[in-house]
Amino acid sequence: MKHAEFGIAACLVGGVMLLIQLGVVAAVALGVKDNQGIVYSLAIPFFVNCVGAPIGLVLALFGFLQPSRNRWHATLGLCLTLVGPIAFVVFLATKTSLLW
């Protein structure tokens, strides 16, 4: 059975979102020390989540709706798309305690 093409696209979108967020989190953890730099660097994952999460969710939904296709990639794409914003919120909740 062939894989759902939309599911593969959702995996790619979710993976890219997660990599961008992990890169910014690593940069913040290693180098940015002032409050203004943290706010500017956290704007990148915020916009990635605002654009990428709806696209990834729609692609995963279309992957689930494709008839007679393997839905493994659609499930993985859905998980990757949802992990990114959740990880960003958790990181933001831990970092904002440092900002106050």
C-alpha cells in the first residue's frame, strides 16, 4: 500500500518546524543573555508556529482522508506538527520566569 503524499508533506512541515525551533532554543540557551534578544529570538518560532502549524494540520488531515493509502506518515506528521507548538509553549513558560 502506498503512503499518503499529504502525510509525507505533513511530516516535512512538522520536521522543519521542529528543527527551526530547536535551533532557536539552542541559540537562546547558548548565547542570548539580555531580555530584548530573547524576545527577538522567540519571535522566529512564534511565526513559524503561526504559519506552519495550520499548514501541517491541514496536510495531515488530507493525508488521513486519502483513500486506500498507508496513514503512518499522516500520523507522524500530525504528531510532529503538534509537538512543535507544545515544545515552544513549554520553553516559553520556563524562559518567561527569567524575564520577570
